[in-house]
Amino acid sequence: MQRIFQTQASRIEICAKCLARKHSSNIQVLNNLGTRNTCNLVTKFHSFTINTKSQSWNEHHKSLWNSTGKHIRYASTGVTKDSKFLYRGDLKQANRILVKLGSAVITREDESGLALGRLASIVEQICELQKEGKQMSMVTSGAVAFGKQKLRREILMSQSVRQTLSAGGKSSVPFLEPRACAAAGQSGLMSLYEAMFAQYGFKTAQVLVSHRDFQNEFTSNVLQETLHELLYYNIIPIINANDAIVSPPELNADGISTVKDNDNLAARLAVKMNTDLLVIMSNVDGVYINPPEVEGSRLLKTFSPKVDLENVMFKGKSSVGLGGMESKVMAATWALDRGVSVVICSGRGYRALSNIVNGKSVGTFFTNAKSSNSPVELEAIQAKEASLKLQSLNPNQRQEIIERLSELLIERQDEILAANRRDLLQARCEGISDALISRLELSPSKLRTLSTGLRQIAASSIQTIGRVLQSTEISEKMTLKKVTVPIGVLLVIFESRPDCLPQVAALAISSGNGLLLKGGREAYHSNLVLYNLVQEALALHNVNNAVALVSKREDIEDLLTLTDFIDLVIPRGSNSLVRTIERQSQGIPVLGHSEGICHVYIDSDVNHEMAVRIVEDSKCDYPSACNAMETLLINKCHMTNGLFEDICDTLKGRQVRVYSGPRLQSMLKFSPPPAPTLSKEYSDLELTIEVVDDVNEAINHINQYGSSHTDVIVTEDEKNAERFIGGVDSACVFHNASTRFADGYRFGLGAEVGISTCRIHARGPVGVEGLLTTKWILEGNGQVVKDFNEGTRQYLHSQESSSCAQ
């Protein structure tokens, strides 16, 4: 049956379908609605149709409409099904969100009033999400606590002076019936919420419920439609159990009491409203394996009820509310089994709600995923285990893996370049800068260079792990050795350059380290093909889990918390990337570099032709590389002998845009435009030129404005060269050579994981040696310290020559 509703805006066709199972009456099912006015008309018609029929609500349809007019089918509360989102990153897709606030969240720690600042922050986040188009609703505790404080004040104010004195100056307040507290506190709590939401232009509606509202499907669906209508009109429902008339809770057939506390109420409503995400906020960070105050207790970032429930020990209920963590976990598990994703978190954390919806690792995420670990946690665990297996391989086996990867780069060249062309096309469509495109692009020559570098790494891997660096004879028949060992598991984050992936993978394999890789989004297809080649090579000796590719950017923040599994983070990219990783890392060391602000200084005594060639190569060979020259310092004597003009002509011929430093600008009548800053990394065919008096001024300039990466002096004066090399505080300092030699391949390292400007562990191009640490091995023959203390044995401490391990 079809009916046509005519409105002023448009003519909308409405389908009516018969859904009655026990009666022959037709129920109008209205779908594909158009304008808001039409929706109002349909709602009235819908209600009229239902109310004029003799059949029960249970026989009617269970269909409603969301604010966009699309048909929504609500899940039956008795049916178990998978949750919509198995992983945190999927929570960004949540549209309908229910937030439950516990009494401990909205009440101050001293229980003497409301935590207004905390509550205001949560309200602000709810309003922000509502403005983004989310459908937000709240289940709030606090009426009992609010009313208890209110009644306490009333009792104290009404006490006589004699009663106050007889209490010894201490307030004497009798036991307060929770139902009376709820009745006294509900209106004040609601007034507070109404005022807070009004600040952001949103209306609220109070909905008080009891277990009677869930006793049968008629009353339950009345509640459901009421909430739906409020959401449709952009009104935020604030729901609370009507504790003033609460009756003993009753267990439903599905095993959960309807309104035992607001945790159970929130779970029941979340399922009934077909909510995407339920956020239960309390005063703890999430679910711990033991109460948080117990030593050794650990927060579970993810919670799989089938795996973790029996391993968790709960404490009692909240001191200001009716529930506790056990109640929250049981309610969350019940909702999860019926298709609602759940997060339990602290309402006291900074922007906890917004971070949860953005997929960040906040609180405990309930999931029915097969593993209780999130994918990144699982990958980190597997990499840790695989690194031990990789170490146990003999050197020849590790060599075979790297050599196979080197061969695959040539054999699969066409496949690699085809994937790279897809990335380049996408990058150009998105307007990515030429400098980044230059880093992104692969070519046959680049792949050949990569393959050659990997063969160098393979050859050196024979002597990588277990190499004896120092051997000391402590005493007779007692020898101490210092040997090389892997660091453990590396997390390497790189931007744009897909050629980093096989380089870093080969270095990790050679050094026996597990590896987690996160490449830039712009190199997605290239990275995927190269990663598959790495996996194919690792399969030679069944160590595939030793290298994993992290797919999501938001996973990085989670990985940076895994101090038990990740031992070193190496960000390889822009200065902002390095600083972000250093800020986010929670206890994991970060080996990175700052900007590549590299200098070339042209001294007074110099070969003109050599100076021009070094300047040209340092800037133009690969201008987007971190080892490209960004500032040219030129001795003042060359402003009049023709060298300055020759250099400028050469740079102009290579289409390099020149900016002048303050002194150069003052010396020329028509100078190049001023440099934006003397600490600028252009990563393009651009550079700054500045004039200095001598080598000392050049050293001071570099130490003040440089980034401790790579700096060069071009001079025939050996004393000035020595002074420059000793005075410049950088990872790489060269004499009469291009800055572009600051590279792991050119240093003979085969490749590099990056160029470090740190002062601890490794500095400059970091090859295999930078991915190793040491351990001490002491071989004795029954010696004890007592023998040496009593003088029966003597220390020798004689050094022995080092050797290589097998």
C-alpha cells in the first residue's frame, strides 16, 4: 500500500508495509523521509496509526528514523551479536554515543560538593561531538550524592546550639535514606546540566526511569521512541534512574538487573537505542587486573570478556554511588555481547571522551576480537618473540635472508615501480610539494643502489652479533668478555621515502632486532609491495614476524606506551615528526635528529673550481635530502675576487633560489631577498648565503644556527681546517667534500636507519653498529669474592685481544 503526502516543499512517497504477525492489521512503515516538516507530519501519522490499532506494541514494527531520515532497525535486547567495532581506530565511525557519568566523576574527592570544572569539561566535549553530527545522550549518576550534601546542610542548619555543642564541635548527621537524597538532589542536578549545556546552545531533557520501564516491550518501546524523538530534535537526553521510588532490582531472563544502578541502566539503554558506543566514566583509568592500589596491578588497555574476565579481581562499590568496577564490567560485557562497543575510562582525564572517539588509547576498550591484544600490541609481542628467534639463527642464515631481499629488489622492479607510480600520481593530485615527491619517487637506479647496499649489509652480518669487543683475564681461569648483542625491538617511523623500508629491514635482520615499521601515507602502495618482499625473504628461515608494517597513524601513540616490548624508537623525517615522537614516547628511548641545516664554509685560501663544485653538489645533487646544504657561508674576501659571482651564476643555472643573510644584504645594493631565518631547512632548490670574516666567525655561526647534522669547510689551509673540525659541534664535519657524503651507504655501512644528532649511543649515519648494544660474559672456575678478599686469589685484569664470534 502506498500513500502520497503532499507538503509545501516536495511530494514524498511513503511505503506502508504490513508487519503484524498475529493480526491482519496493517501498520504504516514510513521510510525515506525528506524535509523536517515532513518528518513531523509522518511522526504524527505514525503515532495515530499505532494508537488506533487494537494489537499490542509487541506486534508492531520496531523501526524508527534518525535525524537524517534514514531507517534504523533496533536490535532486540535478547539477541547476542558481534559489536560493530573490534578495534579502537574504528570508534571514529561511531555516530550514536551514550556517556555514563558515575557519582565519583561528578563529585569532588572530599565528597563535599560537585566537581564543577571536571563536569564542565565533559559537557563541553559532549557538545563538540554533538556539533560534529554525533547523537549524544547521557546517563548520569549524582542525584543521591547531590541530595545527600543538600540534606546535610539542612540538618546542620536546623540543629540547635545545644545539639551542636553536645557533638563536641563535630557535625552530627544521622544516616540519610538514599531515596530521600535522590528526591532532593535530582532537580538541582538537572538545573546545573541545563545551564551548562545552554552555554553551547543545546537543550536538554530529563528522563527518569525505573525497572518498570523495562518490564514489558510496550513500556520499553515507549521509552525508546521518547529518546528517539529527543535525539531527532537535537535535544540531549539526560537519563537517570528514579532512585526516589526505586524498588528491589529484578534479574531479567538475560541475567542483568534492569536498574540495579546506572551502569546497568546505561547498558540496557545503549542496547535498546542501538547505540554505537557506550562510554562509562568512573574515577579510575579503566579495568585493572587487581584493584589499582594493589602493587603490581596493571591496566588492561583492551578487555576481551571471554579471556580476561576470570583473571580480574574486583573491589567493593563506590563510596558515593551505588555501583563499583565489577558492576561496570558486567554491564559493559552484557552490552558488548549485544553489539555495543564499550570503553570504561576515567572521567578525570584530559579530554578523555574526545580522545576515545578519535580512536586514541584511553581507558579499557571492550572487544570480542579473537586476541585480547590490539593489533599493534600483538605485533609488538610477536616482534619481541621473533627477534629472539632471529638472534638464534646462525650468521649465514641471516645473510641469506638479506641477500634474497637484495635479489628481490631487482627481480620485482616492475612491480615496485608500478606501485610507486600510483603513489606519485596520488601525491600530485593532492598537491604535495616537489621536495616530498622527490623523496617519494623510486627509479631503476635507486633500486640498483638499494640492492648494492643490501649486499654490503649481508656481507657484514657474519660478524655482527656476538663479536667480542673486549676480553679481560680477571684472574687465573677467569675471563670476562664484552660482546655485541641486539637492542631488541625497534620502532622506525619514516616519512615519504619508501626506499627506507628495505634498508631498515636489512639492518634490523643483520643485527638480530625485531622491527616495527610505520611509513608515510603518501607511500602506501610502494611500502606495501616492499614489505611483501621483506616477508618473502624472511620466510626462508620462518621468521616472518620479525618485521611488521604498522598501517595506521593513530597506532603510533599506542606503540609508544609499550615499554615492555619496544626498546628503541627511531623517527626518520621532519623535525616536527621527531619532536612529536619524543613528546609522546612514554619511557622508550628515541634516537632521532633535528633539522638538516647543513653548512658549507668557503675559507679565504681556497681552490675556486673545487669550491664551486662542492657548493653545487651539496645543494643540487638531492636538494630534499637531510644532508643537502641549506646555508652557504663565504669569506668576505671572495666578494671582490669573482668567486661569489661564479657561485651565484652556477646556482642560478641550476635554478636555485638564493636568500641573503643580514650582512650580505647590507653589502649589496641589489641583494637577494632576505632569508626568513638563519636556521631554515628548505629541502628544495633554495638556500641562504651569508658573509663571515674568518673561520672563527663561521664556527660560531654554525654552532648558533646549525642543527649539528653535517657541516663542511672548503680550504687549502690545514690549520683552519683543523680548527673548523675541532670547533664545529656536529655529527659529521668534512674538509673539502660535499655534505652529501653524510650517508650510510657512502660511509660503507650499506644503509642507515637515519642520521642521529643525539649525543648518546649513536651519532651520524646509524648503521648496524648503532643497532647493537653489549653484554658482559664472565667465565669462571668456581671462584668466589671471599677468596679475593682473603688474599688467596689475586686479580690480574690483563687485557686480551678481541676476536669475532661465530
